[in-house]
Amino acid sequence: MQEALSQANGGSARKIEKILLQYGAEGAPIQAIRALAAKRNVPVSLMDKRKFQALEHEVCEDTGRAQGVLALTSAFTTLSMSELLERSFSLHDAPLLVALDGITDPHNVGAIARSAECAGFHGIIVPEQRSAPLSGAAAKTSAGALEYLNIAKVSNLAKALEDARNAGFEVLALEADAKEQYTNTLYGDAVVLVIGSEGFGISKPVRAVCTGAVSIPIHGKIASLNASVASGVVMFEIARQRKKAEG
């Protein structure tokens, strides 16, 4: 594992997204892995013994082979933010991107990616911290969409969105309490749609970079939509407007 950490995030192999430790795993090797993970900015999470062993059973031939440590690696090649911006403008004069802020459920990540690809978006921005890994679960839920989208992994989402603004993008937050309804906004320019977590919404540093915000009116008794459903509603409104403008 220490060798994998040394190589994977140095550019010679797939990037390690997260280290999972079985609760109670201790000893010098575990401490060394923790130290190297911190040096490489790789998140480390503790996992209940039963859940860890269930996951270990899926990925290892023999239970106990992982010795209390598992590494989740990225299933996809990712780009820097500058590479994503350059590639997006090579695909469209006014490209469309979606940014995820605090989406920690891989199924939500996959569902949002699926809607984005189907709605004609050109890429997705995912922070390295406070985000679900681009794992097999995300890939499966995306139904292949993550294979077609350009993906940027960024260390600072607010800075990445500031770069997008400087490149000519509107950065729009999807928020429940925004005064502007999503159908009233015109989406003719390059757009980054920012989706926050269901529990905490969009973080303050990220919200400060946004150029505007839109909301979806709710008519039932439930206060809000699931993040992936809400993002899909807005992305397809953007696609509808774009199609109508093209005649």
C-alpha cells in the first residue's frame, strides 16, 4: 500500500481517491500509510469492521488479505481545470459544465453525470475533498456517461470556478431559496451549473464566486428535491432553451 501511494499520485498510475481503514487497525504500517496519505493529500476514512469486510470480500479473493487497509482508485482519467476549459471551448463556443460541491454519495455523482451527458453538457468539475470518489458505483449509476464527459478534479473548487469566470463562464448556483426561477433565466452563454449537497447546500467560498443563482419552485409538501433530480431538471431546461434558440 505504501508503494501504491508513492506511485499512484505521482503520475505513474491511477490516482488514489481515498484510503479506507478498518476500525481498530493499528501498528507501524498503518501509521506510515496515514502519514504518507497526508503528505499526498489523500483522504483517510475509518470503516466499521463489518462493512469493511463486506467490501474486502468484493475486491479480494480472501477475507483478511487487505490487512485492514483498502485504497479506492479513480476509474477515469481526469483533467486539470485549465485543460477542461480549453477542451470545452474546443467543443462549443458556449460550453456547459456542472460542478459538484459536497456531493459525497457516488450514486448521486453518477446520476448527475448521466443527466449532464444526456443534456449535452461538456464536462464535470469534482473537488478532491468533500466528494465521492469516481468509483465503480458512480460509473455504474452513470450508465456510461462518465466515459463521455470531460472530468476535472480540482483541489480548490472556488478557485476553479473563478478560473471559469475569467474564461467567460457564468457560474450559476442551484439553490432552493434563490429568487430567480430556473425557467426565467436565459442560458445562451457558457455556463457552469453548481450543485451543492442536500444537507449543507453550496459552501460559502464557492457561493461567493457564483455570478447568480436559480431555484426550482416546489409545489408539494416535501421541501426540496434530491440533488441529482434537481440538477437534471435544470440541465434539461438549459438544453431546451439552447435547442429552441438554434431553431
